[in-house]
Amino acid sequence: MKKIISTFLLLFSLNAIADFTTLSTQQVQAKIAEGVAIIDIRRVDEYERYGVIKGAHKLTFFDDKGNYNVQKWLKDLSVIVKTKDTPFILVCAHANRSKTIGKFLNKKKSYNNIFELKGGINYGWIDKGLPTTKTLANNGKPWYQFW
């Protein structure tokens, strides 16, 4: 019985200190209110079509052909996320890319305090009736000027 309880407590404590966490819409709003940075990793066409969460940093990971430059992206991320312990929220369209990149940052690059919006911006924000800001991505510059 003691082994079962010990195992349960260990698993519970590991989950409680997870360094990559999926958040509800309300939890993301609370983090935003605390000043936690939002990193929107969608493509430029997605920014332009659906808008972005007000105050989000547009940091496209994949271009429209699926190409990426991890080292450049990490360098750009470090301008916003100053340390590997600084909390931040990853956002993509449906949470698939944010989940993949979040796990990569946590497991391979040792970032901690990474959050993602459950359902991404489409299902976790827009479908909840929350506003986005329509904008030209990257201040109107084409994506290829940033890669």
C-alpha cells in the first residue's frame, strides 16, 4: 500500500511541476494579465486572416512552405524570453504546432515555464468570442525578410 501511495504522490508531483502546460482560455487570460508574453508561431497568412491576440509577439516558426530555421527562431525568441525560466505562452492555430514546439523547447533546449493555449487561437480563443487584432504580419514585411 505504501508503494502505491508513494508512486501516486511521485506521479502527481511530477505533473504539478511540469514545465510544459496546456492552459484553458481563462488561464491564458490570467497569465496575460500577469504580463506573461504570448508567442504566436503561426504563419504570416494565418496572422493576416485571423488576426492575433492583442500584445502577442508574432514569431513565425514555419513559413508557407513548411520550412523553418531553428537557430534564427531561437535567437529571435531569446529577445522576448530573456531566460530559460521566463514564463511564456505559445499559440498556433489548433495547438498542434505549439505542442510540438513547446515539447521541443522543454526537452531539447531546457526551457521551463512554457504554456500553450488549449485548442489554439481558433478553438481556444476565436471560437470563445474573444477578440483578435487584424494586422499585417511582421509590420507588413514579407516573411522571407525574417528568415
